[in-house]
Amino acid sequence: MSADFKNVNFSWDDAYAATLDPVERLVYRSNILGADQRITNTGGGNTSSKIVEKDPLSGAGAEVLWVKGSGGDLRTSKRENFSSLYQDKLIALQDVYAARGEKGLKSQAEDDMVAMYFHTTFNLNPRASSIDTPLHSFLPGKHVDHMHPNAIISIAASKNCEKLTQEIFGGAMSYVPWMRPGFELGLAMQEISKKQPDVKAIMMGQHGFISWDDDDKACYTLTLELIEKAANYIEEKYQAKGGDATAFGGQKYTTLPEAERQATLAAILPWLRGQVSQQKRFIGTVQDDEKILRFVNSADAPRLAELGTSCPDHFLRTKIKPLYVDWNPQSEDVATLKAKLAAGLEQYRKDYASYYESCKHANSPAMRDPNPTVVLIPGLGMVAWGKDKSESRVTAEFYNCAVEVMRGAEAIDEYISLPQQEAFDIEYWLLEEAKLQRMPAEKELARQIVIVIGAGSGIGKETAHRLVKEGAHIVCVDLNKEAAEATAKEITDKHGLGIGVAGTGVSGCGPAIGLAANITDRASIRAMLDQVALAYGGFDHICVTAGIFVPSDTSGHIPDDKWALTFAINVSGSYYVADEASKTWKEQGLRGNLVLTTSANAAVAKKGSLAYDTSKAAANHLVRELAIELSPLVRVNGVAPATVVQGSAMFPRDRVIGSLAKYDIPYTDDEATDSLVTKLAQFYADRTLTKSPITPADQAEAYFLLVTNRLSKTTGQVITVDGGLHEAFLR
């Protein structure tokens, strides 16, 4: 069967499907449909099955509609992401709706029906129903697929959609003009199915399509066959017109070489992030693959970009249109690009405000952020923005889909977008607004990117894990790249990569990445910061937890090279990081925090740690100097730990043994390292006022406080986390 498909993946496995119960088969069908981006976009489309279940009250059989719930994603959905509703009660809602006098498309009566779905819930399933529920309930098939394939939407977004639908599919697919999803669309589809009982699919103007069958595998296969037929038709016409060489009117500009492209993006992204984050901070995703570059470099890109997107799933993320910047990568420099971006952003905000004012209703929600979420730049590609990395990757994915839709529509006809009023009525739909208002409050560090230097172990690793729990995106940096990547993997394994799938190179990451940097080398620091810009668009805060302790040799002497290395890492490295980061902070223009690691040793002179103690004393004063230098944009503070033995890279087994011997603490040479560490940690704890061992988690809490706004008026200070060493009280 798979050999029959070239434009979609046929993934149905009869043997596996046979092991599943009816609801599990629905989840399986949904997952394999959602896994192919050519079939539907992330978060878009929905599936359903009408299944006979045992009524928990009567014990009798009841037909239940299982349908993907509100806000779900087909590729990643599980059983709990589907709502379950009594089919007979859903059908009975038609009588309730018919009794309303003011019913009709976009009427209050139609919107009110959404709340009625809760009254049809089967078995107390808490999953909220999709707005598309009537489409699945009112169609006759036991199994229904509603998909958003690029090939189908290319037809749906064509000027002569109805004619093309007939030409391509004959009588196998009917047509319904654009209607906002909801009860009226469900009724319209029901009417079509009654008048054309042999039809098992409907083209939805400027939206997508829906197909159905009484057998789930047959439904899945039909869905793929219709997409394949559309894609084959489009590709035949596309190639006849000249293919890639003439796509979008041919190429007007040439893509910059990869190294130059990345350098240019790294130079502008933090500044651009600051510009679009005037109301709320955004996280960026870069897309600069061949397909998006073919579009942004084309002669028709300005015209098509201005039209905006068609499918409602697209423009809910990409807004009414992207910002296209007509910059010549061959003859204009970065300064010119910034000037054109600044002018384009100003005009975009004006256009968006005008769109809102001309389309708003008396009860419309207040105007949302007028900044673009998609920026298109010839020679460079696309930059997409979202509240977090996953959302910005979804936004990029949706505009990738929009580009493919425009390519297909222009190959077979003329691309058209939704009328502005229709787009507005989706974007500012009161039901959509209510869904936004129901979303949980954002976490304390949401929308923020934190670079943790020294994240490969100890305090740095613990700090990375602490901050991500509060919604931060974490850049794990370490001299040891493998250690940094391991911490990032721990984070993504625990918190997930998100549902977004777009992004090129390092920008195709999740909430954490691992990078290498040598903080004694400016070029290495700059290269790392540029990678952060490409990954997330910029950064907000930096925590420097990297450090080194070099003990005296057997004669009590510290060699000159070890002295220099201690200061290079513990003092100069923090300065280099701050100095390089300050350039980016200034470009970005968003307030941030720098947290350095000093030590309780900075305030206490003691034998055997001369280089370390003096370097940390210098680090204490570096905090104060940098607080002055970087104000008011960046607050600079320090954390002064003491005797963190557990999980610390500064306390390898040989140093632990050396310390135990130094303090005459009994141990054996074959004793487990964990036991040795516990003994030393308790010895240090007994010297403090709190009598408790100091852990990396204790330190991480201080870094967390200093990068939040909880201490927003504190800068130039050092917080001690040492258990209460009275000798180290700062003075």
C-alpha cells in the first residue's frame, strides 16, 4: 500500500491496530496522521470515532463520539486528550438550536451551543470539546478525519476553489464555502451528506477538508488518497509552469552563504527581539532552509506576504500577515537592514491597529500585541516569534505551511486569503478569547532565556534544573560540551521538547540546549552568545557558576601558572562574559540580570587556598563594579557559597580525601566516595550556625531569586549561602 503514495506516508499497521481497543485505534489513527506534516499541521485538524460504550448509569449500550478535544495535537495526543460525548444528545442539540430565534452563522445562539456540549459528556470525561465537534457528530460516518494538508488548502485557498474541487475529485468530494467552524458548519455538512449520500469528503473553502467512513482504516486510507490526488495535480501543474525556477515569479535576490547568513542573523536577532518584545518578551525561531529562502528571495514574496494566510489555524499563530522586509542582501548592509526593519515594524503596528479599528465589534476584546510574529528577510530566511520556544516553532511551521499553500495555489490558479473581517472574527472570537483567559497563568520566568555557565555539574547543573521549573529557557554552557549537553538532555527529557517542529539548525531546539565555551577566551564567549541568538533570538540573564580551586602543592606553594589560571577563570572570565554580554544586552534593550559566583572564602583568609580566596575577593568587588557599569539595564549580583561538597566538580575524590586527612577525620582508602563526601560535608556543616550541610540546591535557590523580579531593587550585592559561617560575615 505505501508504494501507492508519494506525497504522504501510509503508516497503518494491521497487526498493531488489531491489538488495540476502539478508542486506542482512534488515538493510533490520530498519531500517524499527525506525524506527517504534509497531512496536518501541529495542533491542527481533528479526528473522531463513534463507538458503542456501556452507559455507566443504565448499563445499556450507548453510541459515544470520541473526538480530539480542544487544544490537542494529533501527533502527540493520548487517550486523555479526547473528549467523549453521547452521540444522541449531540444530535438532540439541533432541536435546542432550532428553537433559538436569533440563530445563524456567527450568532450568539451558535456560540452558546459550545457550552451545551458539556451537557452531553459521557462518563464525566473532563476534556473540553473542540469547536469542531458538530462536524464530526453530524456527518454520517462512524470515523471522521478533518485535516489541514498543504495540498488540499492550496485548492481551498484558490480563487476558483469550487471549480477546481470538481475538476480534481469529480463527484468524490463535495464543497462548502468558507464558514467559521461551529454549529452552522456542522449543519451545512450534514445537509450536503443527506443530498449526496455517496460523497465521503467535503472541501472546506479556505480551510481544509473532512472525510469519513464506517471503517477506521478505510477512513484513514481515504484521507491519504484524497491528499495524494491533490498533491499530484498540483505538482503536475507546478512542473509544467517551470517548477522551482519560476516559483513565486522567480528569484529576485540570492541567499547569503551560510556563514555570512548566520553572522548577520546573530547580529540582528537580539535587537529585533527587543523591538518585538515591547509589550511581552518573545522567544524566536529561525528558519532558513531551501524552501523558505526560495520564497523570501522571490519576486512575488512582497505581494503574497501582504495577502496574509488563509487557513484559520495558520493566522491564529502568524497574525493577519507577516512583516516582509525588502532588503537587498547583495548590496545593502546590516545597518540598512536594521533601518528597514525599524520602519517596517512601525508601519506594521499602524497597519495592525487600523485592521483592528476597522473590523472590531462593540464587544470585541481589547487589541492584542500589534507586533508581527513572522518576519521575512531576503537572503536570510524567516524569524518566527512566540511566548515560548515551542510556540515560536509552531508559528514557523505554520508559515512554512502557508508558503507551501501559496506555492500550490499559484501553480494551479490564484492564491487568495480570507477577507480581513473574517480573519478578525476568528482572531478576536469571544470563544477564542475565553479559551485564552482560561489558560493557566504564566510561570515566573516564562518568556525568558537564562544562560548558565558551568551547567555541566554541581551548582550550575542544579541551577539550570531550578530555573527551568519556573518556565525559563536554559542555555547550559560548560567547557565540557558533553557535560553541558547532558544537562540540557536531562531537562528536555523531563520537561519535553514542546509540540513545535520547525526551526533550522540550533534553532530547532527545545527549552534547553547545551553549548561549549571557554570563559577565558573572548572569541569563545562571543561564539556561544551568537549561537544563543540563533537558538532563541537573544537572552535575558546569565548565571556564571564556573570556577576553579587549585590547592597548594606539597610544599605549600602555588605555581605561577596555577595562580594565573585561578584568576583567569574566577575573575577575568566573569568580566569577559559580562563585557561581551553587555553588547547584546544593549542591542536588545531589555532588562536583565547577571549573577556571578564568589565565595565565603572571599571574606576569610585561611591557609592552603591563597589563589582561590584572593580571586574570590576580587570577584566580590567585580560584582560591585559591574553593577555600576551595566546599570540601569542590567542588575549584577553575586552568590557566595561555602563548602558545597555534594555534586561539586571542585571536590573530586582526591581532594575530599586530602581534606579529611587535613582535618584528621577517620576514613579508609577503600571507602565509597559518597561516604567520604558525606563525612566531609557534615564536618563543614558542624562549623556553621545552622549545622546543616550545604547542597547545590541551596545555592540554586539564590540564583533563582536573583534572576527574578523578587529582588528587583537589589544590585551590587552578594548573597551568602554558607550555612552561617560567622567568620565570613561580610564587612
